[in-house]
Amino acid sequence: MKKQIIAATTLALLSTGAFASKARMAALGQSTNGSFYMQDDSRYIFSNPAGLNEMTNYVTVETGTARNGGAAPTSNATPSAEGGFFRQVGSFSYGVYLGGDRDNNNSLRNNTAATNADTVAYALLSNQSTFATGITRAAATGFLNTGNSADVFIGGDAGLQWGARVNISTDKYDVGSAGLKQNALGVSFGVIMGSLDAYVNADLSDKSEGALTTGKTSKWEADLGLRIGANYKIMGMNVFGEYDKSGFKYTNTGVLTTTGKSTVITVGAAKVWDMGEKGRWFTDIKVRSTSVSLDNATTKAELGALSVPLTAGFEADAASWLTLRGSVSSSVFGDGEYKGMAAAKNGKFKNGQTTGIGAGATLKFGQVVIDGSLQGVGTGTLTTSILLGDVSLTYNF
């Protein structure tokens, strides 16, 4: 009876949040695009689609705070729903996923229109977490963000495991004087060859035309975005690296007004220790270099930053039906510099409070798995404003 009460209580808590394996990644301090080295998680296919061959024959649905690629949740008042199915047929695997929230470009489409570029540049460049996964955009200028997103996967095993993904997004709002439209296309390809995993993700196009505030002759267009990475297992460890670059052009009423670029280079190493059949603990360290620029007619603002984040965590089976996990992350070194802005805003800086913690659980009921996360960021506490950031429901068949 006690077990049933605990299970019911835990399920009630988890069900009020968001969903899926995003929950596991958040609790373990990893990106919701998938961990660099935890390939035993379904989120990995959004970095390396060759992982499709390892994680197949399931249906998953999830809901959680929209995070655009890995930033931590700040509330769950506006959940982002997504989900899909994956199937294996012979030596091939395929899948379809709807509503994926991984758009690195999805937050800056608005701030580019502000008249005081110096102030805007400082605000944008100050938010390092915004640029940790690339240039982002918002909606203040009235551009359409990516909508109606769909990912199609296919993979196979022919001596080496391979996988490919195509992502499309299209939206339109043609009401009254507003003639807004948005289209995006991205592709991914990856392989797994013994101890080596490698992948390439390319944003081939991403364009929003027409803005509510400045009219149909305004346009926001992303440059070619690339995210290239690899992971290699050696001497019981994982060493990994990733190059991530993106950029944009903003045209205001027919005039090219603002351009932006971002480059993030990450290298690191990780070690996972198994604790028998009951669980495991891990640690990883990364060195991340971030370079961002924002340029318009009056200002060319730049940010250069270097950080060394360290993460440690664990997963353990508390019962046959319950797995618990937690992690703590902190930047052991952080340094950066602003250039090209007003004198009061230029200069070097050190990282402030960077410690964050995550916690979560998995409930297993036969073929059904429920993941949930509780996450705290910066304060080192699990506060009520960021509890229950993600919940997922997966059925394995």
C-alpha cells in the first residue's frame, strides 16, 4: 500500500509539468538537443540522427517550457508541446516528430528593430546563455517565429550506423494589411562507427517576411547555420567537440539595417561510472568559447567569452518502477569582454553566480515510461517558479 501511495504522489507531481526525455536531460544538466556523450537517450537523435538505430519502436509525447535549444526553464506557464513516433523495419528505422523546440534562431527577430542599437546590443550580448546555442530571435518586431515544425528521420545499419533528418517549418498570417510568412528548412546527417560518433546539422534557410510593426517590406533572414560535432570513446572516457555558428540579416522597410553573427566552440571530456545494475554517476567538463557580434549603421558591438562548466550527477534505481536522478553544474572559470559600445558598457567581466542544480525521476509501468524534472538555476535551489519544468510519456512497443 505504501508503494502505491508513493507512486501515486510522484505521478501527480510529475503530471503537472512538462514532458519526455527533455526531462531527463534537464535533470542531468545536459542540453535538450541531447547530451554530447549520453547516447542512450532519445534526444540524442536531434544532434546525431544515427542514434535512431539505437532508440526505436516507441511513441513519445512531451510538454514543457519552451527553451530554444537548451536554456533552463524559468516557468511552465507557457508549455511547449511536441511528440512523435519511431519504428524499425528490417535494417532500417524511420520516424516523424512534430513541434520540436530546437530552433537556435528563435528569439532575436524582434530586438533587431530597436532604434538604440547600443542599448540593444548590450542587452543581447550580456545574456550569454542566450548565445550559448547560437543567435536567437524574439517577436517584438512582429515577425512570425517558426511554426508548424516537422522532423522526418530515416536511418539504417550497414556495417556502420547512419541516419538523416529533414526539418521543415512554415507559417502564414495574411489578415488585413498584414502579409506575414515564415519558412525554414534544415537537414542533419550522422554516423556511428564503433567508438566514433559524428554529425552535421545545417540550417539551409530560415526566413520571415513581413512584420506587424514595419510592414511587408521588412525581412529577417538567417545565414547558413552549421552545428558540427563528434564524440570518441577512449580509455573508458568520452572526448567530444562541437562547432556551432549562426547569423542573421535584418531588413527594415527595404533597407538592410542589422546583421549578427555567433560562433560557439565547445570541447570537453566525460566519464561515466556504473554502480552495478542499480545506477551510475558521471562527471563532465567543457571548455566553451563564445564570439558574438551585432552590427548596424551606428554600432558594431562584440562579445568574446570563455567559460569552463563542470557538471556532476547520478542516476539510481530506487525501485523496479522508479529511477531517481540529480546533478549540479557550475562554471569553474569564466572570463569575457565587451567591445564597440558606449564607454560605460565596454570592458572585461568575470562570471557571477553560475551554480545550477537539477533533479528528476522516471516512473516505469510495463512498456510505459514517465519522465519528470525539477530544476533550479543560478540560485542553487529548487524554487517553485521553476519546478516541474518537463514531463514526458513514452510507450515502447
